Amino acid sequence: EGNEPGDSAKITYSELLHKVCQFANVLRGQGVKKGDRISIYLPMILELVVAMLACARIGALHSIVFAGFSADSLCERILDCGCSLLIT
């Protein structure tokens, strides 16, 4: 379910696995490897879950910063965790 009442989507485990594997391959293509730190800056949408699970699938650590944070707050969190990639 999304932030707005009535915002919802349905997805099967098979569809989710397919999307996660696709995005994990994108991350690997960007040079992300096990132990790398990734920041995810997205609202409550399906792609947030896909990105989080793709990071876990390849062994990358992820930090989720919800889209309501300001640019300064996002910058502080990126610098604090030393992330090598930002997913928006």
C-alpha cells in the first residue's frame, strides 16, 4: 500500500523475484559488489522494495532515506554511511 488511501498494487512472488534479479544485475553493472553501501531515496513505491531486495540479494548494505527528507538531511546521511551509490 502506498502513502495515499487507495494507492495499492498487487504483485506475485514470481514477478517480484524477476524485478529484483533484473535490478540486481543493473547494480552489478554499475560496479556494486558485496559489502558496498547504497543509499535509497524513494517514496513508498514498489521500486523501493525492489531496490532494497536487490541490494540484499548481492550483499550490498542499504540505507533507506524516505523522500520526505530535505537535500541537506539526505547529504548528511550519504556522508555518514559513506555510500558509493544513490538510488532515486
